Amino acid sequence: MSLASTLREKLLSLLPKLFILSTSKLNDLLKEFPEASTRSTLLILYDDRGKKIGVWLGFENNKPVVRGVDTKNPPYATNEISMHIDTFLKIVKGQLDFRTAYLYDLIDIKSNDGLPETYHLLLWSAYFDKLVEILKK
Amino acid sequence: MISILVTSGKGGVGKSTVAANLALALAEKGLKVSLLDADLMDPVLHLLFNVNKERIREHGKSLLPLKVKINEHEIEFMGLGPFIPRGVGVALNYEKTTSFVITLLKFVRWSGDYLIIDSPPSSIDVNVKLFKELKGRARAVLVGEPHIFALEDNLRMLDLLRFYEIDVRAVVLNKYGFYQGEYVKYVENEYEKLGLRIIKIPWDAELQMGFKPELFKELVEVVIT
């Protein structure tokens, strides 16, 4: 198995949990974070070989959109979050707190809208808390 | 809003205690007070205010400060303490540290008459960033204990504060009476030679983890006039 496919395999292992996040739950999540509708994020996950996968999260026509993107030519997002796939998996599984990962220097955030990166971090922390809570159910 | 830095060249001298009590003493005077715990590596003010894990909230492009109540007085409060897990090591590099400082200083919807800033100890780069942001428009209180090491560290801090045109209103000699010896007088003389007003806060075990705003009335007058 190549390392590139390892990254895909790891992401696939996450799918059962993400399926739990039905549309209604996603809407509940977004109701709690109305400010999210004015923002977009480019989530970049990489593996040990530097292979990257990009996911764009945002809103289009007032509806939440999540889609895979080319990391070499990504669309604009108000902020970008990069982390190793293993870090992401640990966060989503509730094994690692999002803030702790940032404090351990495991996450990089880039701001594209003039706000400090840590401003985005603090908002995303609350979002990940809620996401993990929903996925645990 | 007038910013007041509570700072020190040395850690562990009671900077946070002074900041919290100064904030409460100002509030007791009827002033609206905001308090920022900018000691990012070792935040403790949330413990004094008994603030547990909180969710950050936003209004527009600003974060909303928390509201804490002490002795029936409400104070606006922000810092990293309530938002990061307890006991987790903080391994922030310079960029991340200064980004937090800017977020908490400029992107929080502060509304106090006074913003008390509990700054990190020592003349380190993050303090320089803070001083640059507040250059020419902030007042400061330098906190120390009456002993030689604190004096030496505070001389360096004072030099930076004055270079960045921060108006140093006083030096607080905290835990006064705890240390004995000729050097106590020597320390006081050294500060006096530098034109600093000395405010002595007596050693009081209860004060180290609590509030005694009556001990800070003189300091209040010095920072608001």
C-alpha cells in the first residue's frame, strides 16, 4: 500500500463517524454557530510524506458546503487550517483537544481576512468541541 | 479607555494579585473595568475569578469578553485560562504568542473605562510587542518585591517601558515586610533615585490568592490621576 493511499485509508476510517453527522445534526451545529455563515475554511490534511488532501468548508447560497479541493490551487477561504491526518483523527475521535493540539504546535492556522490566526483558533475550538460532542453520540 | 499595564521584570512577585485587586478597587470606585490576562504561558487570573471552561462568543468581528462578578462588582475579563485545558503545556512560538496578544488586546469588545493588563513577566519579546502596541498611550505599574534580584530585573523592565513611552506611575513593592535586611532600604532608595513613586503592599497570606481591595486605594489614585 502506498503512503498516498494510506492517507485515503485513514480518511475512510473516519467516514462511519462522519455519516453520523446527518443533515439535521449539521444544521443544529450551524444554528449554534451563526457566525460560521460569514466564514470559510480550507482544511489541509497531510501525511508523513507530505501528501495533502484539501477540504473546503463554507456556505454557498446560504447552505453549508463541504467539498474536496486541489491543494495546489485552492479556492479562497477566510482561514486555512493545516495538520497531520493523525492529529485530525485524534481530534475528531475526541482523543485530543483541538486547543491542546494548537498549543503543542501540531496545528497551523493561516488567516486570510485580516483577523489574527488565534482569533480563528478560538472560534474553531468551540466548533470542534461541539462537533466531537455530536460524533460521540 | 485607558490601558494600565501591570508588569514586572521578575515572575512570581504578585503581578496577577496586584492586577486583580487593582481592577476590583477601581470597580469599587464606580468605574467600569476590563481586565486582560496577557500572561499567556501561565494564566492564573481565571482561578482568582473562579472562571471555568468557557465557550468563546463573537459579535461582529470582535470576541465578547466574559463578565465576572466579585463583591457585587462586574468586571469584563479575557485571557487564555478559561479557554485552554487545565494542565496542558503551552508551547507557543513567538508568532502564535503575539497573535494571541493582538487578538486579546485589539479584537475583544472591551468597554471599560480602564483596561488592566496583567502582562507576562520579564523583558521578553512578547512584552516588547505589547509595549509597541501601547506605545505612548498606556500607563504602567511595575510590581516587585523588596529584594535585589527583583530590583535588577525591574530596572531592565523600566528601561523598556520608558523607551516605549509607557507612563510608569509607580512601583508596587509587594509582600512588604516579608523580607528583612538592609537591602530593603537599598532597593527603595534605588527606585526613588529613578523618580518612581513607591507603594507598599504589606505581606498578607490571604492576599496571595484573594481580594483585599482596601490595600490598593493609594494605587488607584496614582493610576487614575
